[in-house]
Amino acid sequence: MVDRLQSLLGRFAVNAEVFHAGALCGITDLPAEGERGQLHLIRNGHVRVEHPDGSVLEITEPSVLVCPRPMAHRFVTDPDAGADFACAHLQFEGGGNSPVAAALPPVICLPLEELYGGQPILSVLFEEAFAQRCGRQALLDRLFEVVLIQILRALMESGQLRVGLLSGMSHPRLRHALVAMHEEPAQDWTLELLAQRAGMSRSAFADSFRDTIGSTPGHYLQGWRTRLVQQALRKGQPLKRIAIDVGYGSEAALSRAFKSQTGQSPRQWKQGLVVQLRSARTTELRGRSVRTDCRGVGQTTPDNCEMKIPTSSHADYRFQ
């Protein structure tokens, strides 16, 4: 049996890059950055998380906080005691078109104790994060990626997500049809064939799929193929080859299906991507390092609370 998560992560991998480990004290603002999300591990301390829309999250126990898509947020902690953090950027392959990132809610917060089997990994991660050993960065990056997989497992097994891809992947029958589409996108899938994979009647399968995933099987398959096309375009593959790999009979058929999903031709989409990547690179080059405010706005920052946060004059967040 094919691993249901592997059918996703094997095509759309996630890479982590640690950017901070240590105490955060007082007020710390983190802007939304390009296409990257963030994963924060809070080892101890009371943390208030504020978002530009006014929503607030209070964290009072060791927890993991995930923003799978770019989202500005502010951490407010005790200005003296602070809270211990380990933080990483998340780069989903496919960027904003990643089905993994798209399947997750804007913010995820789970107590660390809810990550089944996570304690050994977290112990090593925190030990490495707060020490200075050779290979530290590479090891921490990989450990954060392991933690993200544990988070995906926890969400699927807990049933917290009622609608969407991960909900479907946790369904005892629908997941077989989803994995089949993920593994064999070029197959000429019909409703009958997918229902057979799920071990359901056509009508029961169609109704259950729509209620659980939030779309029809045909629309989901077209969306999955479109994401694969976008991924291949990012890698510079020729359209003719992409059409064969993804299951379209010709470049013209691919272009029609792609435009019906995105509103753009593959060429237009790729040109827009180039502009977007150049803009993101320019913003990155203009970036600067700032320090978290550990004594309140405009006051002295203790050395043990220093945090380097990449930001820029174009950061897209607004806090009152």
C-alpha cells in the first residue's frame, strides 16, 4: 500500500531553514516573507500571538505554532523572563501552489505533547538548538522537517480538519482514490475507476468526495494536474513533455485545461512567476537584521534576548 503522505511529500517536498533559537523577550514582529511559511517551537514561557486582523492566540504551555503560508505576526512575551523559541522558515515546493500548504489552515497551534512519538525528536532538537555544535544548522533543518511531518500526522489522525485534502487523506476509503490520482496523474481516471479504488459505489463516492474534499473528483484531478504543470514549469521543462507526463494528449489540450484553472496560459503564468521571483529576490537583498525589543519599545535589549529577523522596508504587515 502506497504511503498517503509520501504521495504528497514525494512530489511536493518541504524544506526547513532555522533562523532563530533562544529567548524572545517583550515584543517581536515578524513580517510575511515571499512564499515562505514559518514553524515555531515554544519550549517554555507565556506567549501572546497577535495578527494584523486583530486575532489573538494565547500560548501557556510548550507548543508548536505553524503558519504554512506567509503571514505577519507579533510575539508578546514577558519583557524580563521572555520565552524560549526555536524558529524555522518553511519553503514548500511549488510555493503558493503547494497542495501541502494549501491543505492547511492559516494558523496551527498544538501542544507538544499531542505530537505522537515526538518527544525523542523534540529533545534532540532543543538540545541542538540551544548549543553550538558543528553541523548544527543542517541537523536542525532536518529535525524541523521531521516535526512538520509529525504535525501532519497529528492533524490527520485527530480528525481536526473536517474538510479539505488532509481530511480526505484520513478517510478510510477516499484516501485510496486520492493516492491513485497523486501517483498516476496521467491515468485516464473516470468516476467509476476512482470509485472502484475507494471500494464504493459511484454515487456514494461522488457524494462523499464532495462533502469531504470540498470539490468534485474531476475538479480535484484537474487541480492536481495543474499543480504538477506549475511545478514542471518552475523547473524549466518543455510543455510537450509536461503534457505527456501529466496526462494531456497535446500541448493545446494542456493549455486549455491550465487556463480554465488559473485564468492564464502556461506561458503567461511562467512570465508572471519570473517577475514575482525577481521581486522577492530584490526584497531579500534589501533585507536588514533587527533586534527583538526585550525591554519594551525603544528601550535597551539584553544580549541574551538578541534575535536576528530578516525584514525589509516593504514588510507587508500592519499592527496598531
